Amino acid sequence: MKIIHEKISIPTKGNPDLINITANIKKIVDDSKLKQGTVTVFVIGSTAAITTFEYEPGLIKDVKDLFEKLIPSGKNYAHDETWGDANGFSHLRAALQGPSLVIPFEEGKLSLGTWQQVVLAEFDNRPRNRDIVVQVIGE
């Protein structure tokens, strides 16, 4: 069993920014030369998340609209009162979505559906430089 630990940095535009990082993850798995195992993708920070969906313009808009309906950015949140940074909605969206994802791989290929991509979801109210930990475990 081998463990490979990599980090990628992705600049974001701020809420809402949905970025397809599938190619980054595939490259790390390819470079590992491992044939089977799992890859964990984890974003560092409490106002961003990792998810999967079909990365196409209609669904990107739908996902943005969904989060705005569920957790509106224009509402006042208790977190905003505490810190005065007006990003309570960002924390709630990231908490709902989650910071990580585990993807199995076989024969060196990620076990993703045909239209399934790995997506970094930036919810903070300002541009950020996100560090994403990618850990590949396998043989």
C-alpha cells in the first residue's frame, strides 16, 4: 500500500464560483502510477466545499440558484453579528455541502460517471486562493 499526498492551489473569484478540478485530480492519480485505491479530495477552509455534478452551464446556474434559495446571501446571519465579515451564508453553504470527497479508482482511472466532474465550490464573499489536499492511497 502506498500513500501519496499532494496539494493544489486554485484561485477563485468569490461567491459563487464553481470550478471543475477533475483534470487536476486525474493528473495526480495518473502521476501516482497506482492501479487501484482511493483518492480523497479535501478543501482547506470553512467557506468552500468539494462536490460532484455534471459541469455544464445550465447545471452550474441551477446549483448557484439552489444555494441562493436555500441559504440567501442577502440575509443577516448570527455569524455576521459575531465577526462583522458578512459571510455567514458562506459558512452555512460550505457546511451543508461538505469539505471533502472520496473517489475510488481502478486500473488507474477514477470511478466517475460519464458526466460526473469533481467541483470546487467557493462560497466566500471575496476571492480566495484555495488549497486542496489530494491524498491517493492504493497499490
